Amino acid sequence: MRLEMGHIYIKDIQFSEKSKIEDGTLYVSKEDLKEVAIEDEKLKSVSFDIARPGESVRITPVKDVIEPRVKVSGNGGVFPGVISKVDTVGSGRTYALKGMAVVTAGKIVGFQEGIIDMSGPGADYTPFSKLCNLVMVCEPADDIKPHDYEAAVRFAGFRIAAYIGELARQTTPNDIKVYETCTFKEGLEKYPGLPRVAYVQMLQSQGLLHDTYVYGVDAKKILPTILSPTETMDGAIVSGNCVSACDKNPTYVHQNNPVVEDLFAQHGKKLNFVCQIITNENVYLADKMRSSDWTAKLCKMLDLDGVIVSQEGFGNPDTDLIMNCKKIEAEGIKTVIITDEYAGRDGKSQSLADADAAADAVVTGGNANEVIILPKMEKVIGTLDYVTKIAGASEDTLHEDGSLEVELQVITGATNETGFNKLSAR
């Protein structure tokens, strides 16, 4: 597959009577946005605000972060199976609005929704503080069930992102990057001396608002399968989960997965990037065994030399991670796992809920239990009503001076397990 990704850099967002992109600025009409967002009767109302890098602004509770895009040629459209028809994406040309995102927020759905600070120490821990964010705050209809509200907000966010992306259809991109994959036979012939490497991405799929969607299908209903990595880059995977903010993969992360990007950067040079394998994270042991068996089987059938495995979430999924690692290693395939840690506030507790000697090459996104003080912001988009209830907070979180004492767990993207974060080791 050959995917041409056109980048259109957005330097600012402004509200205007007419929606358009001009000279690097996105102008949006609130009335047009509301008309697109409020299609669903499960939403009572919706409001929009703008948060720019460096501003004294806190967004909470954050549900999803989405990069607006438009498909200008090739099969399918944006968010296939969700917004567009279920056509296979990953080829042709797609335009992405870089430097900005649509952020969905509003009343809490589950207890695992997060915070994005646009300035101060909290901004250093989230990659989304570096974007111009169009924030959509949704008010649910009365007596709505949590999972129906979550779905309504998620779909509204995708509709808004698709609407904004469409504004770029006739725009000339600032640059175009080309990503191309081979068939398995072509790869063997073209790169005979390079190690064959694949990316195994574990998708959060434990249910109870812990869901990820692949071409519109809930990932807990899938068996491990093979994708071209350009499909992921082209919007085949979207988020629908409320796992801890620090290590959840918002849709933006699936669209811009750094593991995929980095493997493409070495493709044909140091390695042969064969494919992406997606698998799920299950609740019951039998399902974990089935998915990890199939994942290892696919790796063996593809004659891989090495695999990178990334996790999403923590605790229960640690078992899936280690089972995948053990079984892939047992097939003679070198494995590197990417996770994060819940090692306690003092860093002295067991980092993962499971472990094995086969997991001897580990990349960590950091300790999610590390404590940080977030100073009071001049403006809050959303509400602080739930700030003591989200994962990583406590009854003592909100101080009298308006500052917050929290674990990194509350910051969206702080310890992301694809490496889409700002932490490093020293």
C-alpha cells in the first residue's frame, strides 16, 4: 500500500461567521459546529472553546483528542466504519491538519478521564499542550446511560473532526510524506538481508467503557489480525475508552502512532517493516490465552525476526502483555515490550501486575503514580466538579489555593505506552 500524507500546518484557531482555512489559521463558525455536533438526541447541548499553547487554561475531564483529516483520493473516507463507509483505507492521499486537535470534554462518563493543562508544569507532561485545541464540551440529555453518553460524545467528536478536515480538501499541503509497504513476497525479495520486524499493538477492549474500534468494530469482538500500518495512519482505529488518562490512546495517538512512524523511518534501511498485528486485551483468562496464542502464531507464520509490542492500560492488561511476550519469544522471535509503571508514589512497589524472564527488553513510559502539583489556572474549559474522583486523584486533591495535588495518572498522555509522551530517562 502507498499512502501520501499531506500536512497542513495550523498556527491558530479563531471563531468566525464562516468556517475556512486561510494563511495557516482555522476559522470556525460556532453555529455551524453546533449544527454538526448536536445531531444526536442523546446530547442536550454543546459549546465550543479554544485553548492555545502557553495559555493559563485547564481542560477537564478530557474524553478524546482527534486530529482533523480529509481523504482526497484513494479508497474510503475518514474514520471508516464510524463516519465513512467500511472501505479499506491506507492508500491514496489524505490531508491532516497538523498543530491542532479536536478535544471532547464534558460531564464525567467513567472515573478514568483526564486533564490537559496548556501551561505550567502539567503542560510539560502532555503532548497535547503543544497543540491549538478546539474544545467541545457536551451536556448529556437527561437520564442517559453512561455508555450511550460516551458513544454520543465520541461520534460528535468524529463528526466535528471530519467537518473541519473537509475544509482542507482544496488546500495545498505544506508538505507531503509518502509511506509505502510491500507484500510479504516483495519484501523478501527487496530486503533479503534485513531483519523482518512487525508491530504488535494491544488495543484496550475490556468493556465497561474500555473500548477501541477497528473499522467500526469493537476490538473485543476481533481475533488478532494483520493490518498494513498505513491503515492505522489513515484512521482505521479510533478510541472509545475511558481508561486512565495517562496511558490511554486517544484517537490522535492511533492516527500518529510513533511506533509506526519510527519503524517506517527505518524501513528498507535497518529493517523490513513487515506489518502491524492488532490484538485485544481481554477480561477472562480463556480469551487472553486465545488472543496471545493467535498473536504468536501470526508472528511465526510471517517468519518474523523481531517484534515490538505496545500495551494500553495497566493491571489486568499486564497479563496480556506478558503472555504475548512469552509466547512470541518461545517461537524464537526477539521481543521488545512498551509499557508504563504503577510503582507507587515512592516508586518502590512492583511496577507491573505480571512479569516473566522472557520480558528482558522493556521500554517504560514512566511511573504513573508519581505525584505532581498543578497550579490553579485562570480558566477551566469543562468542569472541576469531578477532579477529586478521576483516577490518580483523591479527596485531598483540590487545595484551598486552587492548585491540584495529583498523580501523573490524571494527565492525558503523560505515560503513554506507544511513547507518545514527554517523559524521558536520565
